[in-house]
Amino acid sequence: MTDHAPAAAHTTAEALLDATERLLVTAGQAGVSTRRVAEEAGQPHGLIRYHFGSLEALMLQVLERASSRILERQRALYGGDRSFLEKWRQAMGYIDTDLADGFPKITAELFAKAWNEPAFRDGLRQTMAAFTDMLADAVAGAAHEYELDLRADEVLALATLIRTFQIGVLVERLSDIDIGHAELTAAIDRALENHSGEQHAGRAT
């Protein structure tokens, strides 16, 4: 009996996290309450306090878990052996997948919550810092591939630009705004493709 307790506790906690994610997507952060999460998870509402301490702590765990999934995926992508152009194209292809999965809606709802709650601002800052560090590593790798001599501040600036661009695209897409997105994405793709072609031509000569 005791051997199964940790697994059961883990399953209950995961069920509550999953239920909170679903409610953030369907009802928004204003529609998330202890009662609604418990009903969505099919669990007694007292288990929220037992496992997480409070609804706010539960929602912070949702943010951390969702962010960890994305960071692990992006680190695996940019840490691979393919060219930066191929990695970039796959990263941009994830946008539609992420929108279908609801992750950007979860993040956007928690961004909104952070406007009024310092605890969420701290959590989001940590998430964005980790995401920026990951992108900085990717930019540094691209600079090496393209034989660019970038200073540390230039690497950080480009990583921040990519982060801001990707988040902006996702937030606008959540509002059914896609004006200029295809054109901007195509322009970036062409620039990377042209630079990649120049590098190959230079090595060939």
C-alpha cells in the first residue's frame, strides 16, 4: 500500500495541473478557481491545498511545467547537428503546433495574471531568462556556423529580438492577427538562406 502512495500522489497532482491548463485555455485565468479546477480534475478541492498549498502556487507550477516542456524541446532542437537555417524553420513550424496545443494561451493568461501579482512576475522573469539563455546559445552557435564575430552583448541582443518576435507572433495569433507575419517570416528565412548560400560558396572557393 505504501509503495503506491507516491505514485498516486503524483497522479493526483498531475491531474490538477492538467485541469488547470485546460481551464486556462478554455476559460482564461479569471475563470480558474479552486472549485472549477477540482471539478475539472475530478478530485476533492481540498487536495489542491494539500498538494500545492494554494491556487496561486498551483498556477505557478503550471507555468513552470509548461515552460520546462518548451525549453526542453527548444534546447534539443537548437542543440542538434543540423544547420541553423533548418533549426529556425522547424522552430517557426512549432508555432502552429503550439497554438493547437494551447500552450501560448496558457502563457498569455499567466502573463496577464503577472501584471497584478508580483509572484507571477518573478516566475515569468525566471522563465524568460531561461528562454533567453537558450536562445543566446543558439545565436552563438549560428554565429560560429556563419563565421560571424559577435560580441556577448550582440548575442544577447539577437536572442532578445528572437524571443520578443516569437512571443509577439504568438500573442497576435491568439487574437487572430496575422498581418505581415508570413511576409516577415519569409524575409527572415530568405536572409538566412542567402547568408548560408554565401558561406557555402565561400568555402567552395
